[in-house]
Amino acid sequence: MARHAGVSTATVSRVLSGRGQVSPEMRRRVRRTAEELGYQVNSIARALRNSRTDTVGMVVPSITNPFFTSLVESVEHALGREGKELFLCDAQSDPEVEARRLASLVARSVDGIIVSPSHGTASGAAVQETADRLPLVQLDRFVGGTDTDWVGVDDIAAMRQVIDHLYAGGARSASFVGSRLTNSSTEQRLAGFRRRAGERGMTVREEWILLDDYTVEWGEAAVARLAGLDTLPDAIVCADDLIALGVTRACRAHGIDVPGRVQVTGFDNIEFARLSEPALTTVDQPRDRIAAEAVRLLAAAAESAAGGAPRDPCAHIALVPSLVIRDSTRSAEGTS
Amino acid sequence: MARHAGVSTATVSRVLSGRGQVSPEMRRRVRRTAEELGYQVNSIARALRNSRTDTVGMVVPSITNPFFTSLVESVEHALGREGKELFLCDAQSDPEVEARRLASLVARSVDGIIVSPSHGTASGAAVQETADRLPLVQLDRFVGGTDTDWVGVDDIAAMRQVIDHLYAGGARSASFVGSRLTNSSTEQRLAGFRRRAGERGMTVREEWILLDDYTVEWGEAAVARLAGLDTLPDAIVCADDLIALGVTRACRAHGIDVPGRVQVTGFDNIEFARLSEPALTTVDQPRDRIAAEAVRLLAAAAESAAGGAPRDPCAHIALVPSLVIRDSTRSAEGTS
DNA sequence: ATGAAAGCGCTAACAT
DNA sequence: ATGTTAGCGCTTTCAT
């Protein structure tokens, strides 16, 4: 390339990377030759030299969960505004795969990592090790005992809204259907559920706390279990929308009227939440805001790291989500 | 690292890359030192040296479309079996963004690229240029006039199954709701629809051919349009499940019974297809098989490229999908 | 303003 | 079996 243009590699570099002084004429010549040859800078070599890749890595527990894909979309947009690209990895809900992906992102010298850890404890070691080497922010979920930035929603506050709305709709007893307590989301949401239901004096039987998996199938199975008990709760609070979708569907199959007999709520506000029959009342996560904060924290961390400064103290940013009321719950006026 | 272990960098390389002869003792020593130092090979430098990254790039039109995410999942699994990683990019349904992503994948020297082009013609230049430099296979959708491998389903055969099933359920007229004719999927599906409906002697009015977007919203809007006409078709054939989800939902809102008054079919068999009310009859795409073929083609192309051989002739692999019959259509016995 | 040359971390060829 | 060394393509002093 340099030969073709009859200049030195240094000049080519100066033109193509936009650093240093080059005469307009040289600039034009290099540009034109590059065009003709279809030449592109080799970003591997550039990354090796600069130890910067303008790429951010993101690891999500499951790429088939619509909540995470919409979060990915928000992050991509936020990153696009900074001229950075996203390298997305799927942890397949497996801390081991997750650890491999994190290691590989480190090895590829991404400039920072955004991770929603798949497991509340098992993800810990890998996340902490990664954070020791690179700017890292946890998104949505977090791992206990780690020392990193985090951005997500205030699950406790969200559950307060959910319970209050259900209570206003006449519910005096409630069930909680979530995943196993292996991630922070379910933990926090269950804690918030218990606390507020307690404050409201609602009945919460232990056999109504059903924990397994963030899937539609589990939501369906949970209803089968509930239906097998002697009493049905007035409300079923689900830890995410996929579960809630399964729950409403199974209620229909079991002839349990929603929201007439049982009120149902979800969490996340994925697109399909409004499509189910009945449309799901759920907690809307402010994804764009979450993404923007995460990208901001990453940029800040990268900057202070480049300056050789010690790591900033960690920020934990909890945004308060809002309740989206649809048809799977009763509004206050419907109270008996 | 080499100094810490008291060996040469070459030995370290031999141990850590698993090539060449090293005595067991050395091997142990290097391994242990690497462990202690938390040392990881710099895969940027390795990639620069080997001009191989063990990474495949994938570009999809929209990461929020569940069909593509499940395809991504299948590709990741297939790739995992070969020890390769996936670098996923979202084209945001925009050929320009897509072109940038492709260029950036080339610059990062991925070993191959899997792309589902977002546009049937506008994606052409970028896809072809990319294919001239790297092994590339188009998945699901393809761009006309390009010379690359392709794996997808036989849309024509799929539509034949759909129409025949609808016909058996008593439909004598049909509408088609799809995206604009800017991608091969809709083009092929509409062509298949027209051909088979013609062969069956079904009525297809031009104002029943509604083309806009692969979204739930468009499905809903399309029904509003149909409902405004003087006659309703016996069946609505949708170009994908998102549209079909919108269609069935809007039918419910308009008091149009599905499948009693109108039969509805989707395409892709995304997870939510079975969850809608009524559950959607749709065409199941064999994703795992599609992904496996794509990965195989990529590996073959990479191998022959490494051998300096001229490019193999391109393969176009069309798999025949299968119809999944659920509740949004009438089975033959329900025929009047 | 431009060029020459060193070096980022790795691996393969060659030498021992 | 192990070490030495050149060079992947880039950027960046340091000369000119």
C-alpha cells in the first residue's frame, strides 16, 4: 500500500489514523490509493500496537430471553454514539461457559466488559478476576461479594409497586413464581415481595413460593402445582415475563380466570407481554437508561485506567422502574 | 512470563499453544508459572501472527427478532463444537449499518462470516465485497446477484404445504401479509403463495396482498385494513410469526374468529407462536440443521482458502421445512 | 512535512 | 528438547 502510493508506511498510518501532520496533497494521494486497492487498516495489528480495540464485550445469560436481547439493543445504540462496537457473547446460563467467554474477551483486549452474570455466586470468581483486569460493569443482575460497578433496577421498590397494585385490586394472598435463588434478580424480587406482602398483611404460604427457571414452561408447570393444592392464592407474582406468560396460559388451560379468579404480574415488559391473553401487567425496565449509564461508567473507568489513576470507587446505580398496568390484574375500582 | 519460568518465549508458546515437542517437566513448570501469574496468551498478537482468530462473525438484520436469536443460538452451538467463538453484530435492519459491521469483521480478521442480509438488493455490494475477501455464507435470506454459499429453507415448498393445509381446511380465498419486497424471504414466500394458491384455484385479490414490515404492529395494522374492505378472505398467510401474532391479536380485537371465520398461518415457529391465543399454525425452520450446514460450508471454504486453492463453486442448500399444525387453522375434518 | 526504524506479543523456522 | 531470531502490520519516536 505504502509502495503503491509512493510514500512511507508512517505517512499512510498518519493519514488513515488521522493523527499527526500530513500535507493535503499527500493526504489525498494516500486516500485515493487506499480506495483503489480496497485497502483497510488491519485492526488486529492496530490493536496490538495501541492495546485498544474500540470494542466492548457483553455477556448475557441467555440470548433467547427477549429481555436480554432488548437490553443488548439498547447497549448497542449507546455504544454506537461513542464509535464503539459490541462483541456479544451468550453464556448459555452456564457459569463455566460464561467464564470462558469472559476470559476470551480479556484475551481479545476489549476496552471494557458489560456482563449480566448468570449465577449469583458461581459467577463470582470469573467476574471478579475479569474486573481486576478491565473496566467492567454488571448489568441487571449482579454477583454478591464482587467489587464492580453495577446498573440495574431497584427490585425492592418494583415489588412494592406490584404488591400495592395487587392489594388495591383486592388481593389478600399471593404466590411467587421465580427461578431458583441462584441469581440476584430472583433473590431481590422475592425479598421485596415478602417484605411488602408482609407489611400489607397478605397471606403468603410457603408452598406458594415456587422456584425453578426463567422459562414459559416453568410458569405452566407452576400453575399445575398450585392448582393441585387445596387453596389458590388471589395473585401470582412472577419474577419475569416469560414465567408470567406460562402462568397465564396455564391458567386458561386449567379454567382459572385471569384476572377474575387470580391476578397475575410479570417483570421486564418484554414485547410479548402486551400480546398475551390477557395482556400482562408488568414492571417496565428502563433499558435505554440502564444501557446509557453502563456505557458512561465504562467510559469513565477506561479513562481513569488510562490515566494510571487508581480505580474509582464503585458505583451501584439502581433505577426505579415503573408499573405497566394491563389486563392481567384488577384495577382499584374492581375491588370487592 | 518466560523469564519467571526461566525458559524461552518459544517454549512458553509451544506449551500454551500445544504445538511442538516439550518435555513433561518443562510443560509443568510453564503451566504452573502461568497459573501463578494469571497469565493469558494475548490473542491479538496470536491473531496477528497466525492470521487466524478462531472467531466467526455473524450479522443478523435484527437481534430482537426471536427467529434470528434462536438461529444465533444454533450457530453458537455448532461453532462451539469446533472450538470457535461467535462475534455477533446487529445490522438494525439497515444496509449501511450492515456494511459497516461487515467491514469491521473483515478488519478484525474473523475466519469467516455468516450473514442474513437485511436487504435483497441494497445489501449486495457489501456482501459481495466481503465474500471476495473471506469465507462467507448467507443464512436464511440471501441477496440476488451475489456469488456466495447460502443455506436456508425452501420457501416455495413451505408455501405449498401451507396453502394445501389451508385448502384442506376449507379456505378458497387467501390474503398474504408480509414485509416490503426488499428481502428474499418475503419475495420467495409471496411467490410460493401466489403459485400454489393459483394452482389450487384460490381467490387472491390484489388488495389482500399487504406488505410492510416484520413486526407485530404491522400484523395488527394489516387486519385493520382487511377489515375495512368489503370482503374478508378465508385465510391470512403471514410471512413470519411476528406478523401472524399481530394478525391473530387484531382479529380478536375486531371480533373476527380464528380459525372459525379466518384461518391464520405464520412462518418460523418462534417460541411465542405456540403461546398466542389461538396457538399458531406455522412453518418450522430446521435451525440446528441450517446452522450446522453453514458452519460446515464455512470450514470447507476456510480450508480450501488456506490451501491456496481457487474458491469452490458455491453451494445453495435449501432445506424443506415442516408445517406445525396448531389452533389457528382448521384441520381437514372441519371442512364444510 | 516526511521517512527510517523500533517494538507491541506471538509463532515458526532454524540452530543448537 | 530447547533457545535464538525474524517478522506479522501497525504506530510512534527520532531524524531529517
